[in-house]
Amino acid sequence: MSRSLKLLLMAVITTAIIVVPGAVALWAFPPHFGGWLGVAYWTGLTLVTQAFPVRMPRGTVVSVAIAPILAAAAIGGPAAAGVVAMLGVTEWRELRGRVPWYGTLYNHAESAIPAVIASLTYLAVAGQAFTPGWVSLIGVGLAGVLYFATNALLAWLVLILRDHQSLSMILAGDYRLISGNLLGMTPLAWLIAVVWSVAWWAVPLFALPLYANRAAYQATVQVRDMFTQTVRALASAVDARDPFTARHSENVQQIAVDIGRVMRCSEAELEALEWGGLLHDIGKIGVRDDVLLKQDKLTREERIAMNAHPVLGEEIIKPVTRLAPELPIIRHHHEWYNGSGYPDHLVGEEIPKLARILHVADAFEAMTAKRPYRMRPLSREQALAELRKYAGIQFDPVVLDAFARTDWVAGVPDPGKPASRAAPVRPVAAFAGAAHGAGQTGDQPAADAR
């Protein structure tokens, strides 16, 4: 854990320890709230709504507990809001010891502080006593915006310091999926408070709409997981043909996504790397076994057949409209930075950025694993040196610099950037043909992957 992350945890937890007891000492419960019995009532409702959180695609855990917390903040004031949020967000995974103690304390502080801020906002707009009407609706709405903003900020700070994610990645990630729905729950929180003021026993009836909201989150995750599992199954079908490439696509995917994170790719780009990494070799389904599994160097004709797999892969995936962003990755992951790759001899930044990222990931994985044409894999140090050797020739130097900052080569001596090279230019037709022909004979550098 970094020093900055430790300081953040200490600061937020300490603030919550001061804020919640301070709210209890400074603000009495309104007469209509029911005192500590009311606190127990709303804490119980919050515990129920928090009991079944949903883990979103990028790891964010969400629940529908925001609705009872906001309702309690409007009805019971800052004291009730702080206590209900502090106790009500307890999860089973915390009770089972699956979350470190400091993580548990931070999670509770992350809800309690925004709850107190939300309640103070409501008091400033609508006053002490909750009364159904436009003023209270506006108050709850503003309280909900501030609650979500403060809660999200505290969560983002952890992701930035712990996972080194950029703010743009976070905003484009899970929060893009959940922010609209969570903010849309503020009117529901107001309606819960209205029903409580008329008949407190009727509030549990809101379990159905809250469950429906949770089910919507769950459905989003399940659909994406199902799609990812299908893509992974297709990739495994290709890898299974060759015992030397077991889990190759999955490893390439993980390396490519890590490079993408270092390069601060957007959420959409990371998703394209995730699925494109799994499917980049799908075209090898159409390569004959005697070529795909050959342990010697390929002949010119065999190399032509092997080099056709990116185009074939693009043709296989093209009918799947959901995978349109992955098509450039599949087609161009064997393009060389100097234009002598295949199938289109693209040069430099003509090659799609994500394809350049995948090319590095694919080459590193291939060099550090056994292959029929190279039984002895390279060490991570040797592989990184080989990648650096071909920087500006085969690989984008910027992508290599990003790869060198990933955990895949953490602690590995890095030879660093090679001597400066001239910017790549499109090769003349004769050179392009010669380079492509050289690859077809099997005389490819160690950094290349079939």
C-alpha cells in the first residue's frame, strides 16, 4: 500500500469518526422521527437493501441502499443520516472477513460522510421537519446529487491511488453505467419519506421497486459476462487446436489491457482490448493443422496461409455488430511500425493504436511461452530486450515504454530506448514485397509471433 493511499484512508476514517458523533451531539432527532427506534428502523431497511450488492464489470460494488439512506437523511436529520449510513452499509463479505479491516472502515466512512453532507443540504433547502411537497422534493434531489458526488469522489480517490486509474477511465467505466440510475433513485427516496410520514409500516412495500433496480444492475452484468464468456469460449477453441498455445489468447488479453491502463485508454478502448485480445487469432480456425502445428520453419506457401489469419478473423467476426470496435485489432495486430508487416503494410500511426498495443502483448507472450518453432522460451528480461531491439521497426516505441511500466516486467532490467530512429515512412512497393516475402520464408525475428 502506498503512503498516499494510507494517508487517504487515515484522513477519511478519522473524519468520519469526528463527523458522525459530532452530528449526534449537535443535532437532535426530530420529534416525528422516533429517536433511536427510528434509527434502528432505517438502519434495518438499509441493511436489507445493502445485503445483495452487485459487482459491476470493472469491479465497482453497487447497491440500492442510497434510497433509504437519503430518506433517513431527510426525515431524521444529520445525526440519523450519519448513524444509519455508518451501520447500514455493512455487507456479508465484511462480516466474513473478506474485506481488510481498514477497507471496512473506509467503506463505512465513505457512506457516512456523504450522508451527513446530504442531510445538511436538505436542511438548508427544506428545513427541519419533513413535509411532502415541491420544496422537500428539491431538497432530497440536491441531497442525492451531493451524496452521490461525495461518495463517488471518495471511491475515485482510492481507485486513482491504489489502481493508478485516471479519472477519465473511472468516469467512462462503471460510473457511466450506474450514475444515471443512482441519481434517478432520489425521487424514489423522497417518495419513501412521504409514505413514511403517512404510514411508516408501508415503507417495506418499496422493496419491489428497489429489487427491480438491483435486478437491472444484475442483468447488465450478466449480459456482459455472458458475452465475454462466449468470446472466451471461441478463443479457447482456437487455442485448443495447438497444445503450445493453451491460454495464449487469455494471456495476451491480460497483457494488452494492462498496457492500455498504463496508456490511460478509455473504458471503450479497454473493452475492445479485452475482447480483441481474446479473438485476435480467431482466423487460425481456417489454417490447416499441418501449417498451424508445424515445428519447423514455414515454407513460403505455408507462411502465406498463416499470414491470412488476420483477414480471415476479421471476416469471421464482421457479422457480429457488437464486436465492430475489435475488427481493426483483429485485422492489424501483425502490422509492423515501419510498414513491413501484414496484411495492409500500414506505417506508424496508420496502424490503429489498439492493434499496436496488442502486437506488443502478443509478441511478449509468444516469446515467453513454448512454441513448436522455439522449444525454449525466452526469459522476461530477454523478451523485453528483444522488444526494445525492434522498437521503431516492428513495435511502436510509445507502446513499449508503456509496457515497460506494467507488472509483467516489474523488476526486469530494461535496456531502455534504442538509438533514435527516423520516423517510419511507407516503404516503396519493391521493399514492401521483399519484406513480406522474407516473412513468408519463416525468417522472422524472435520478436514476431505466428
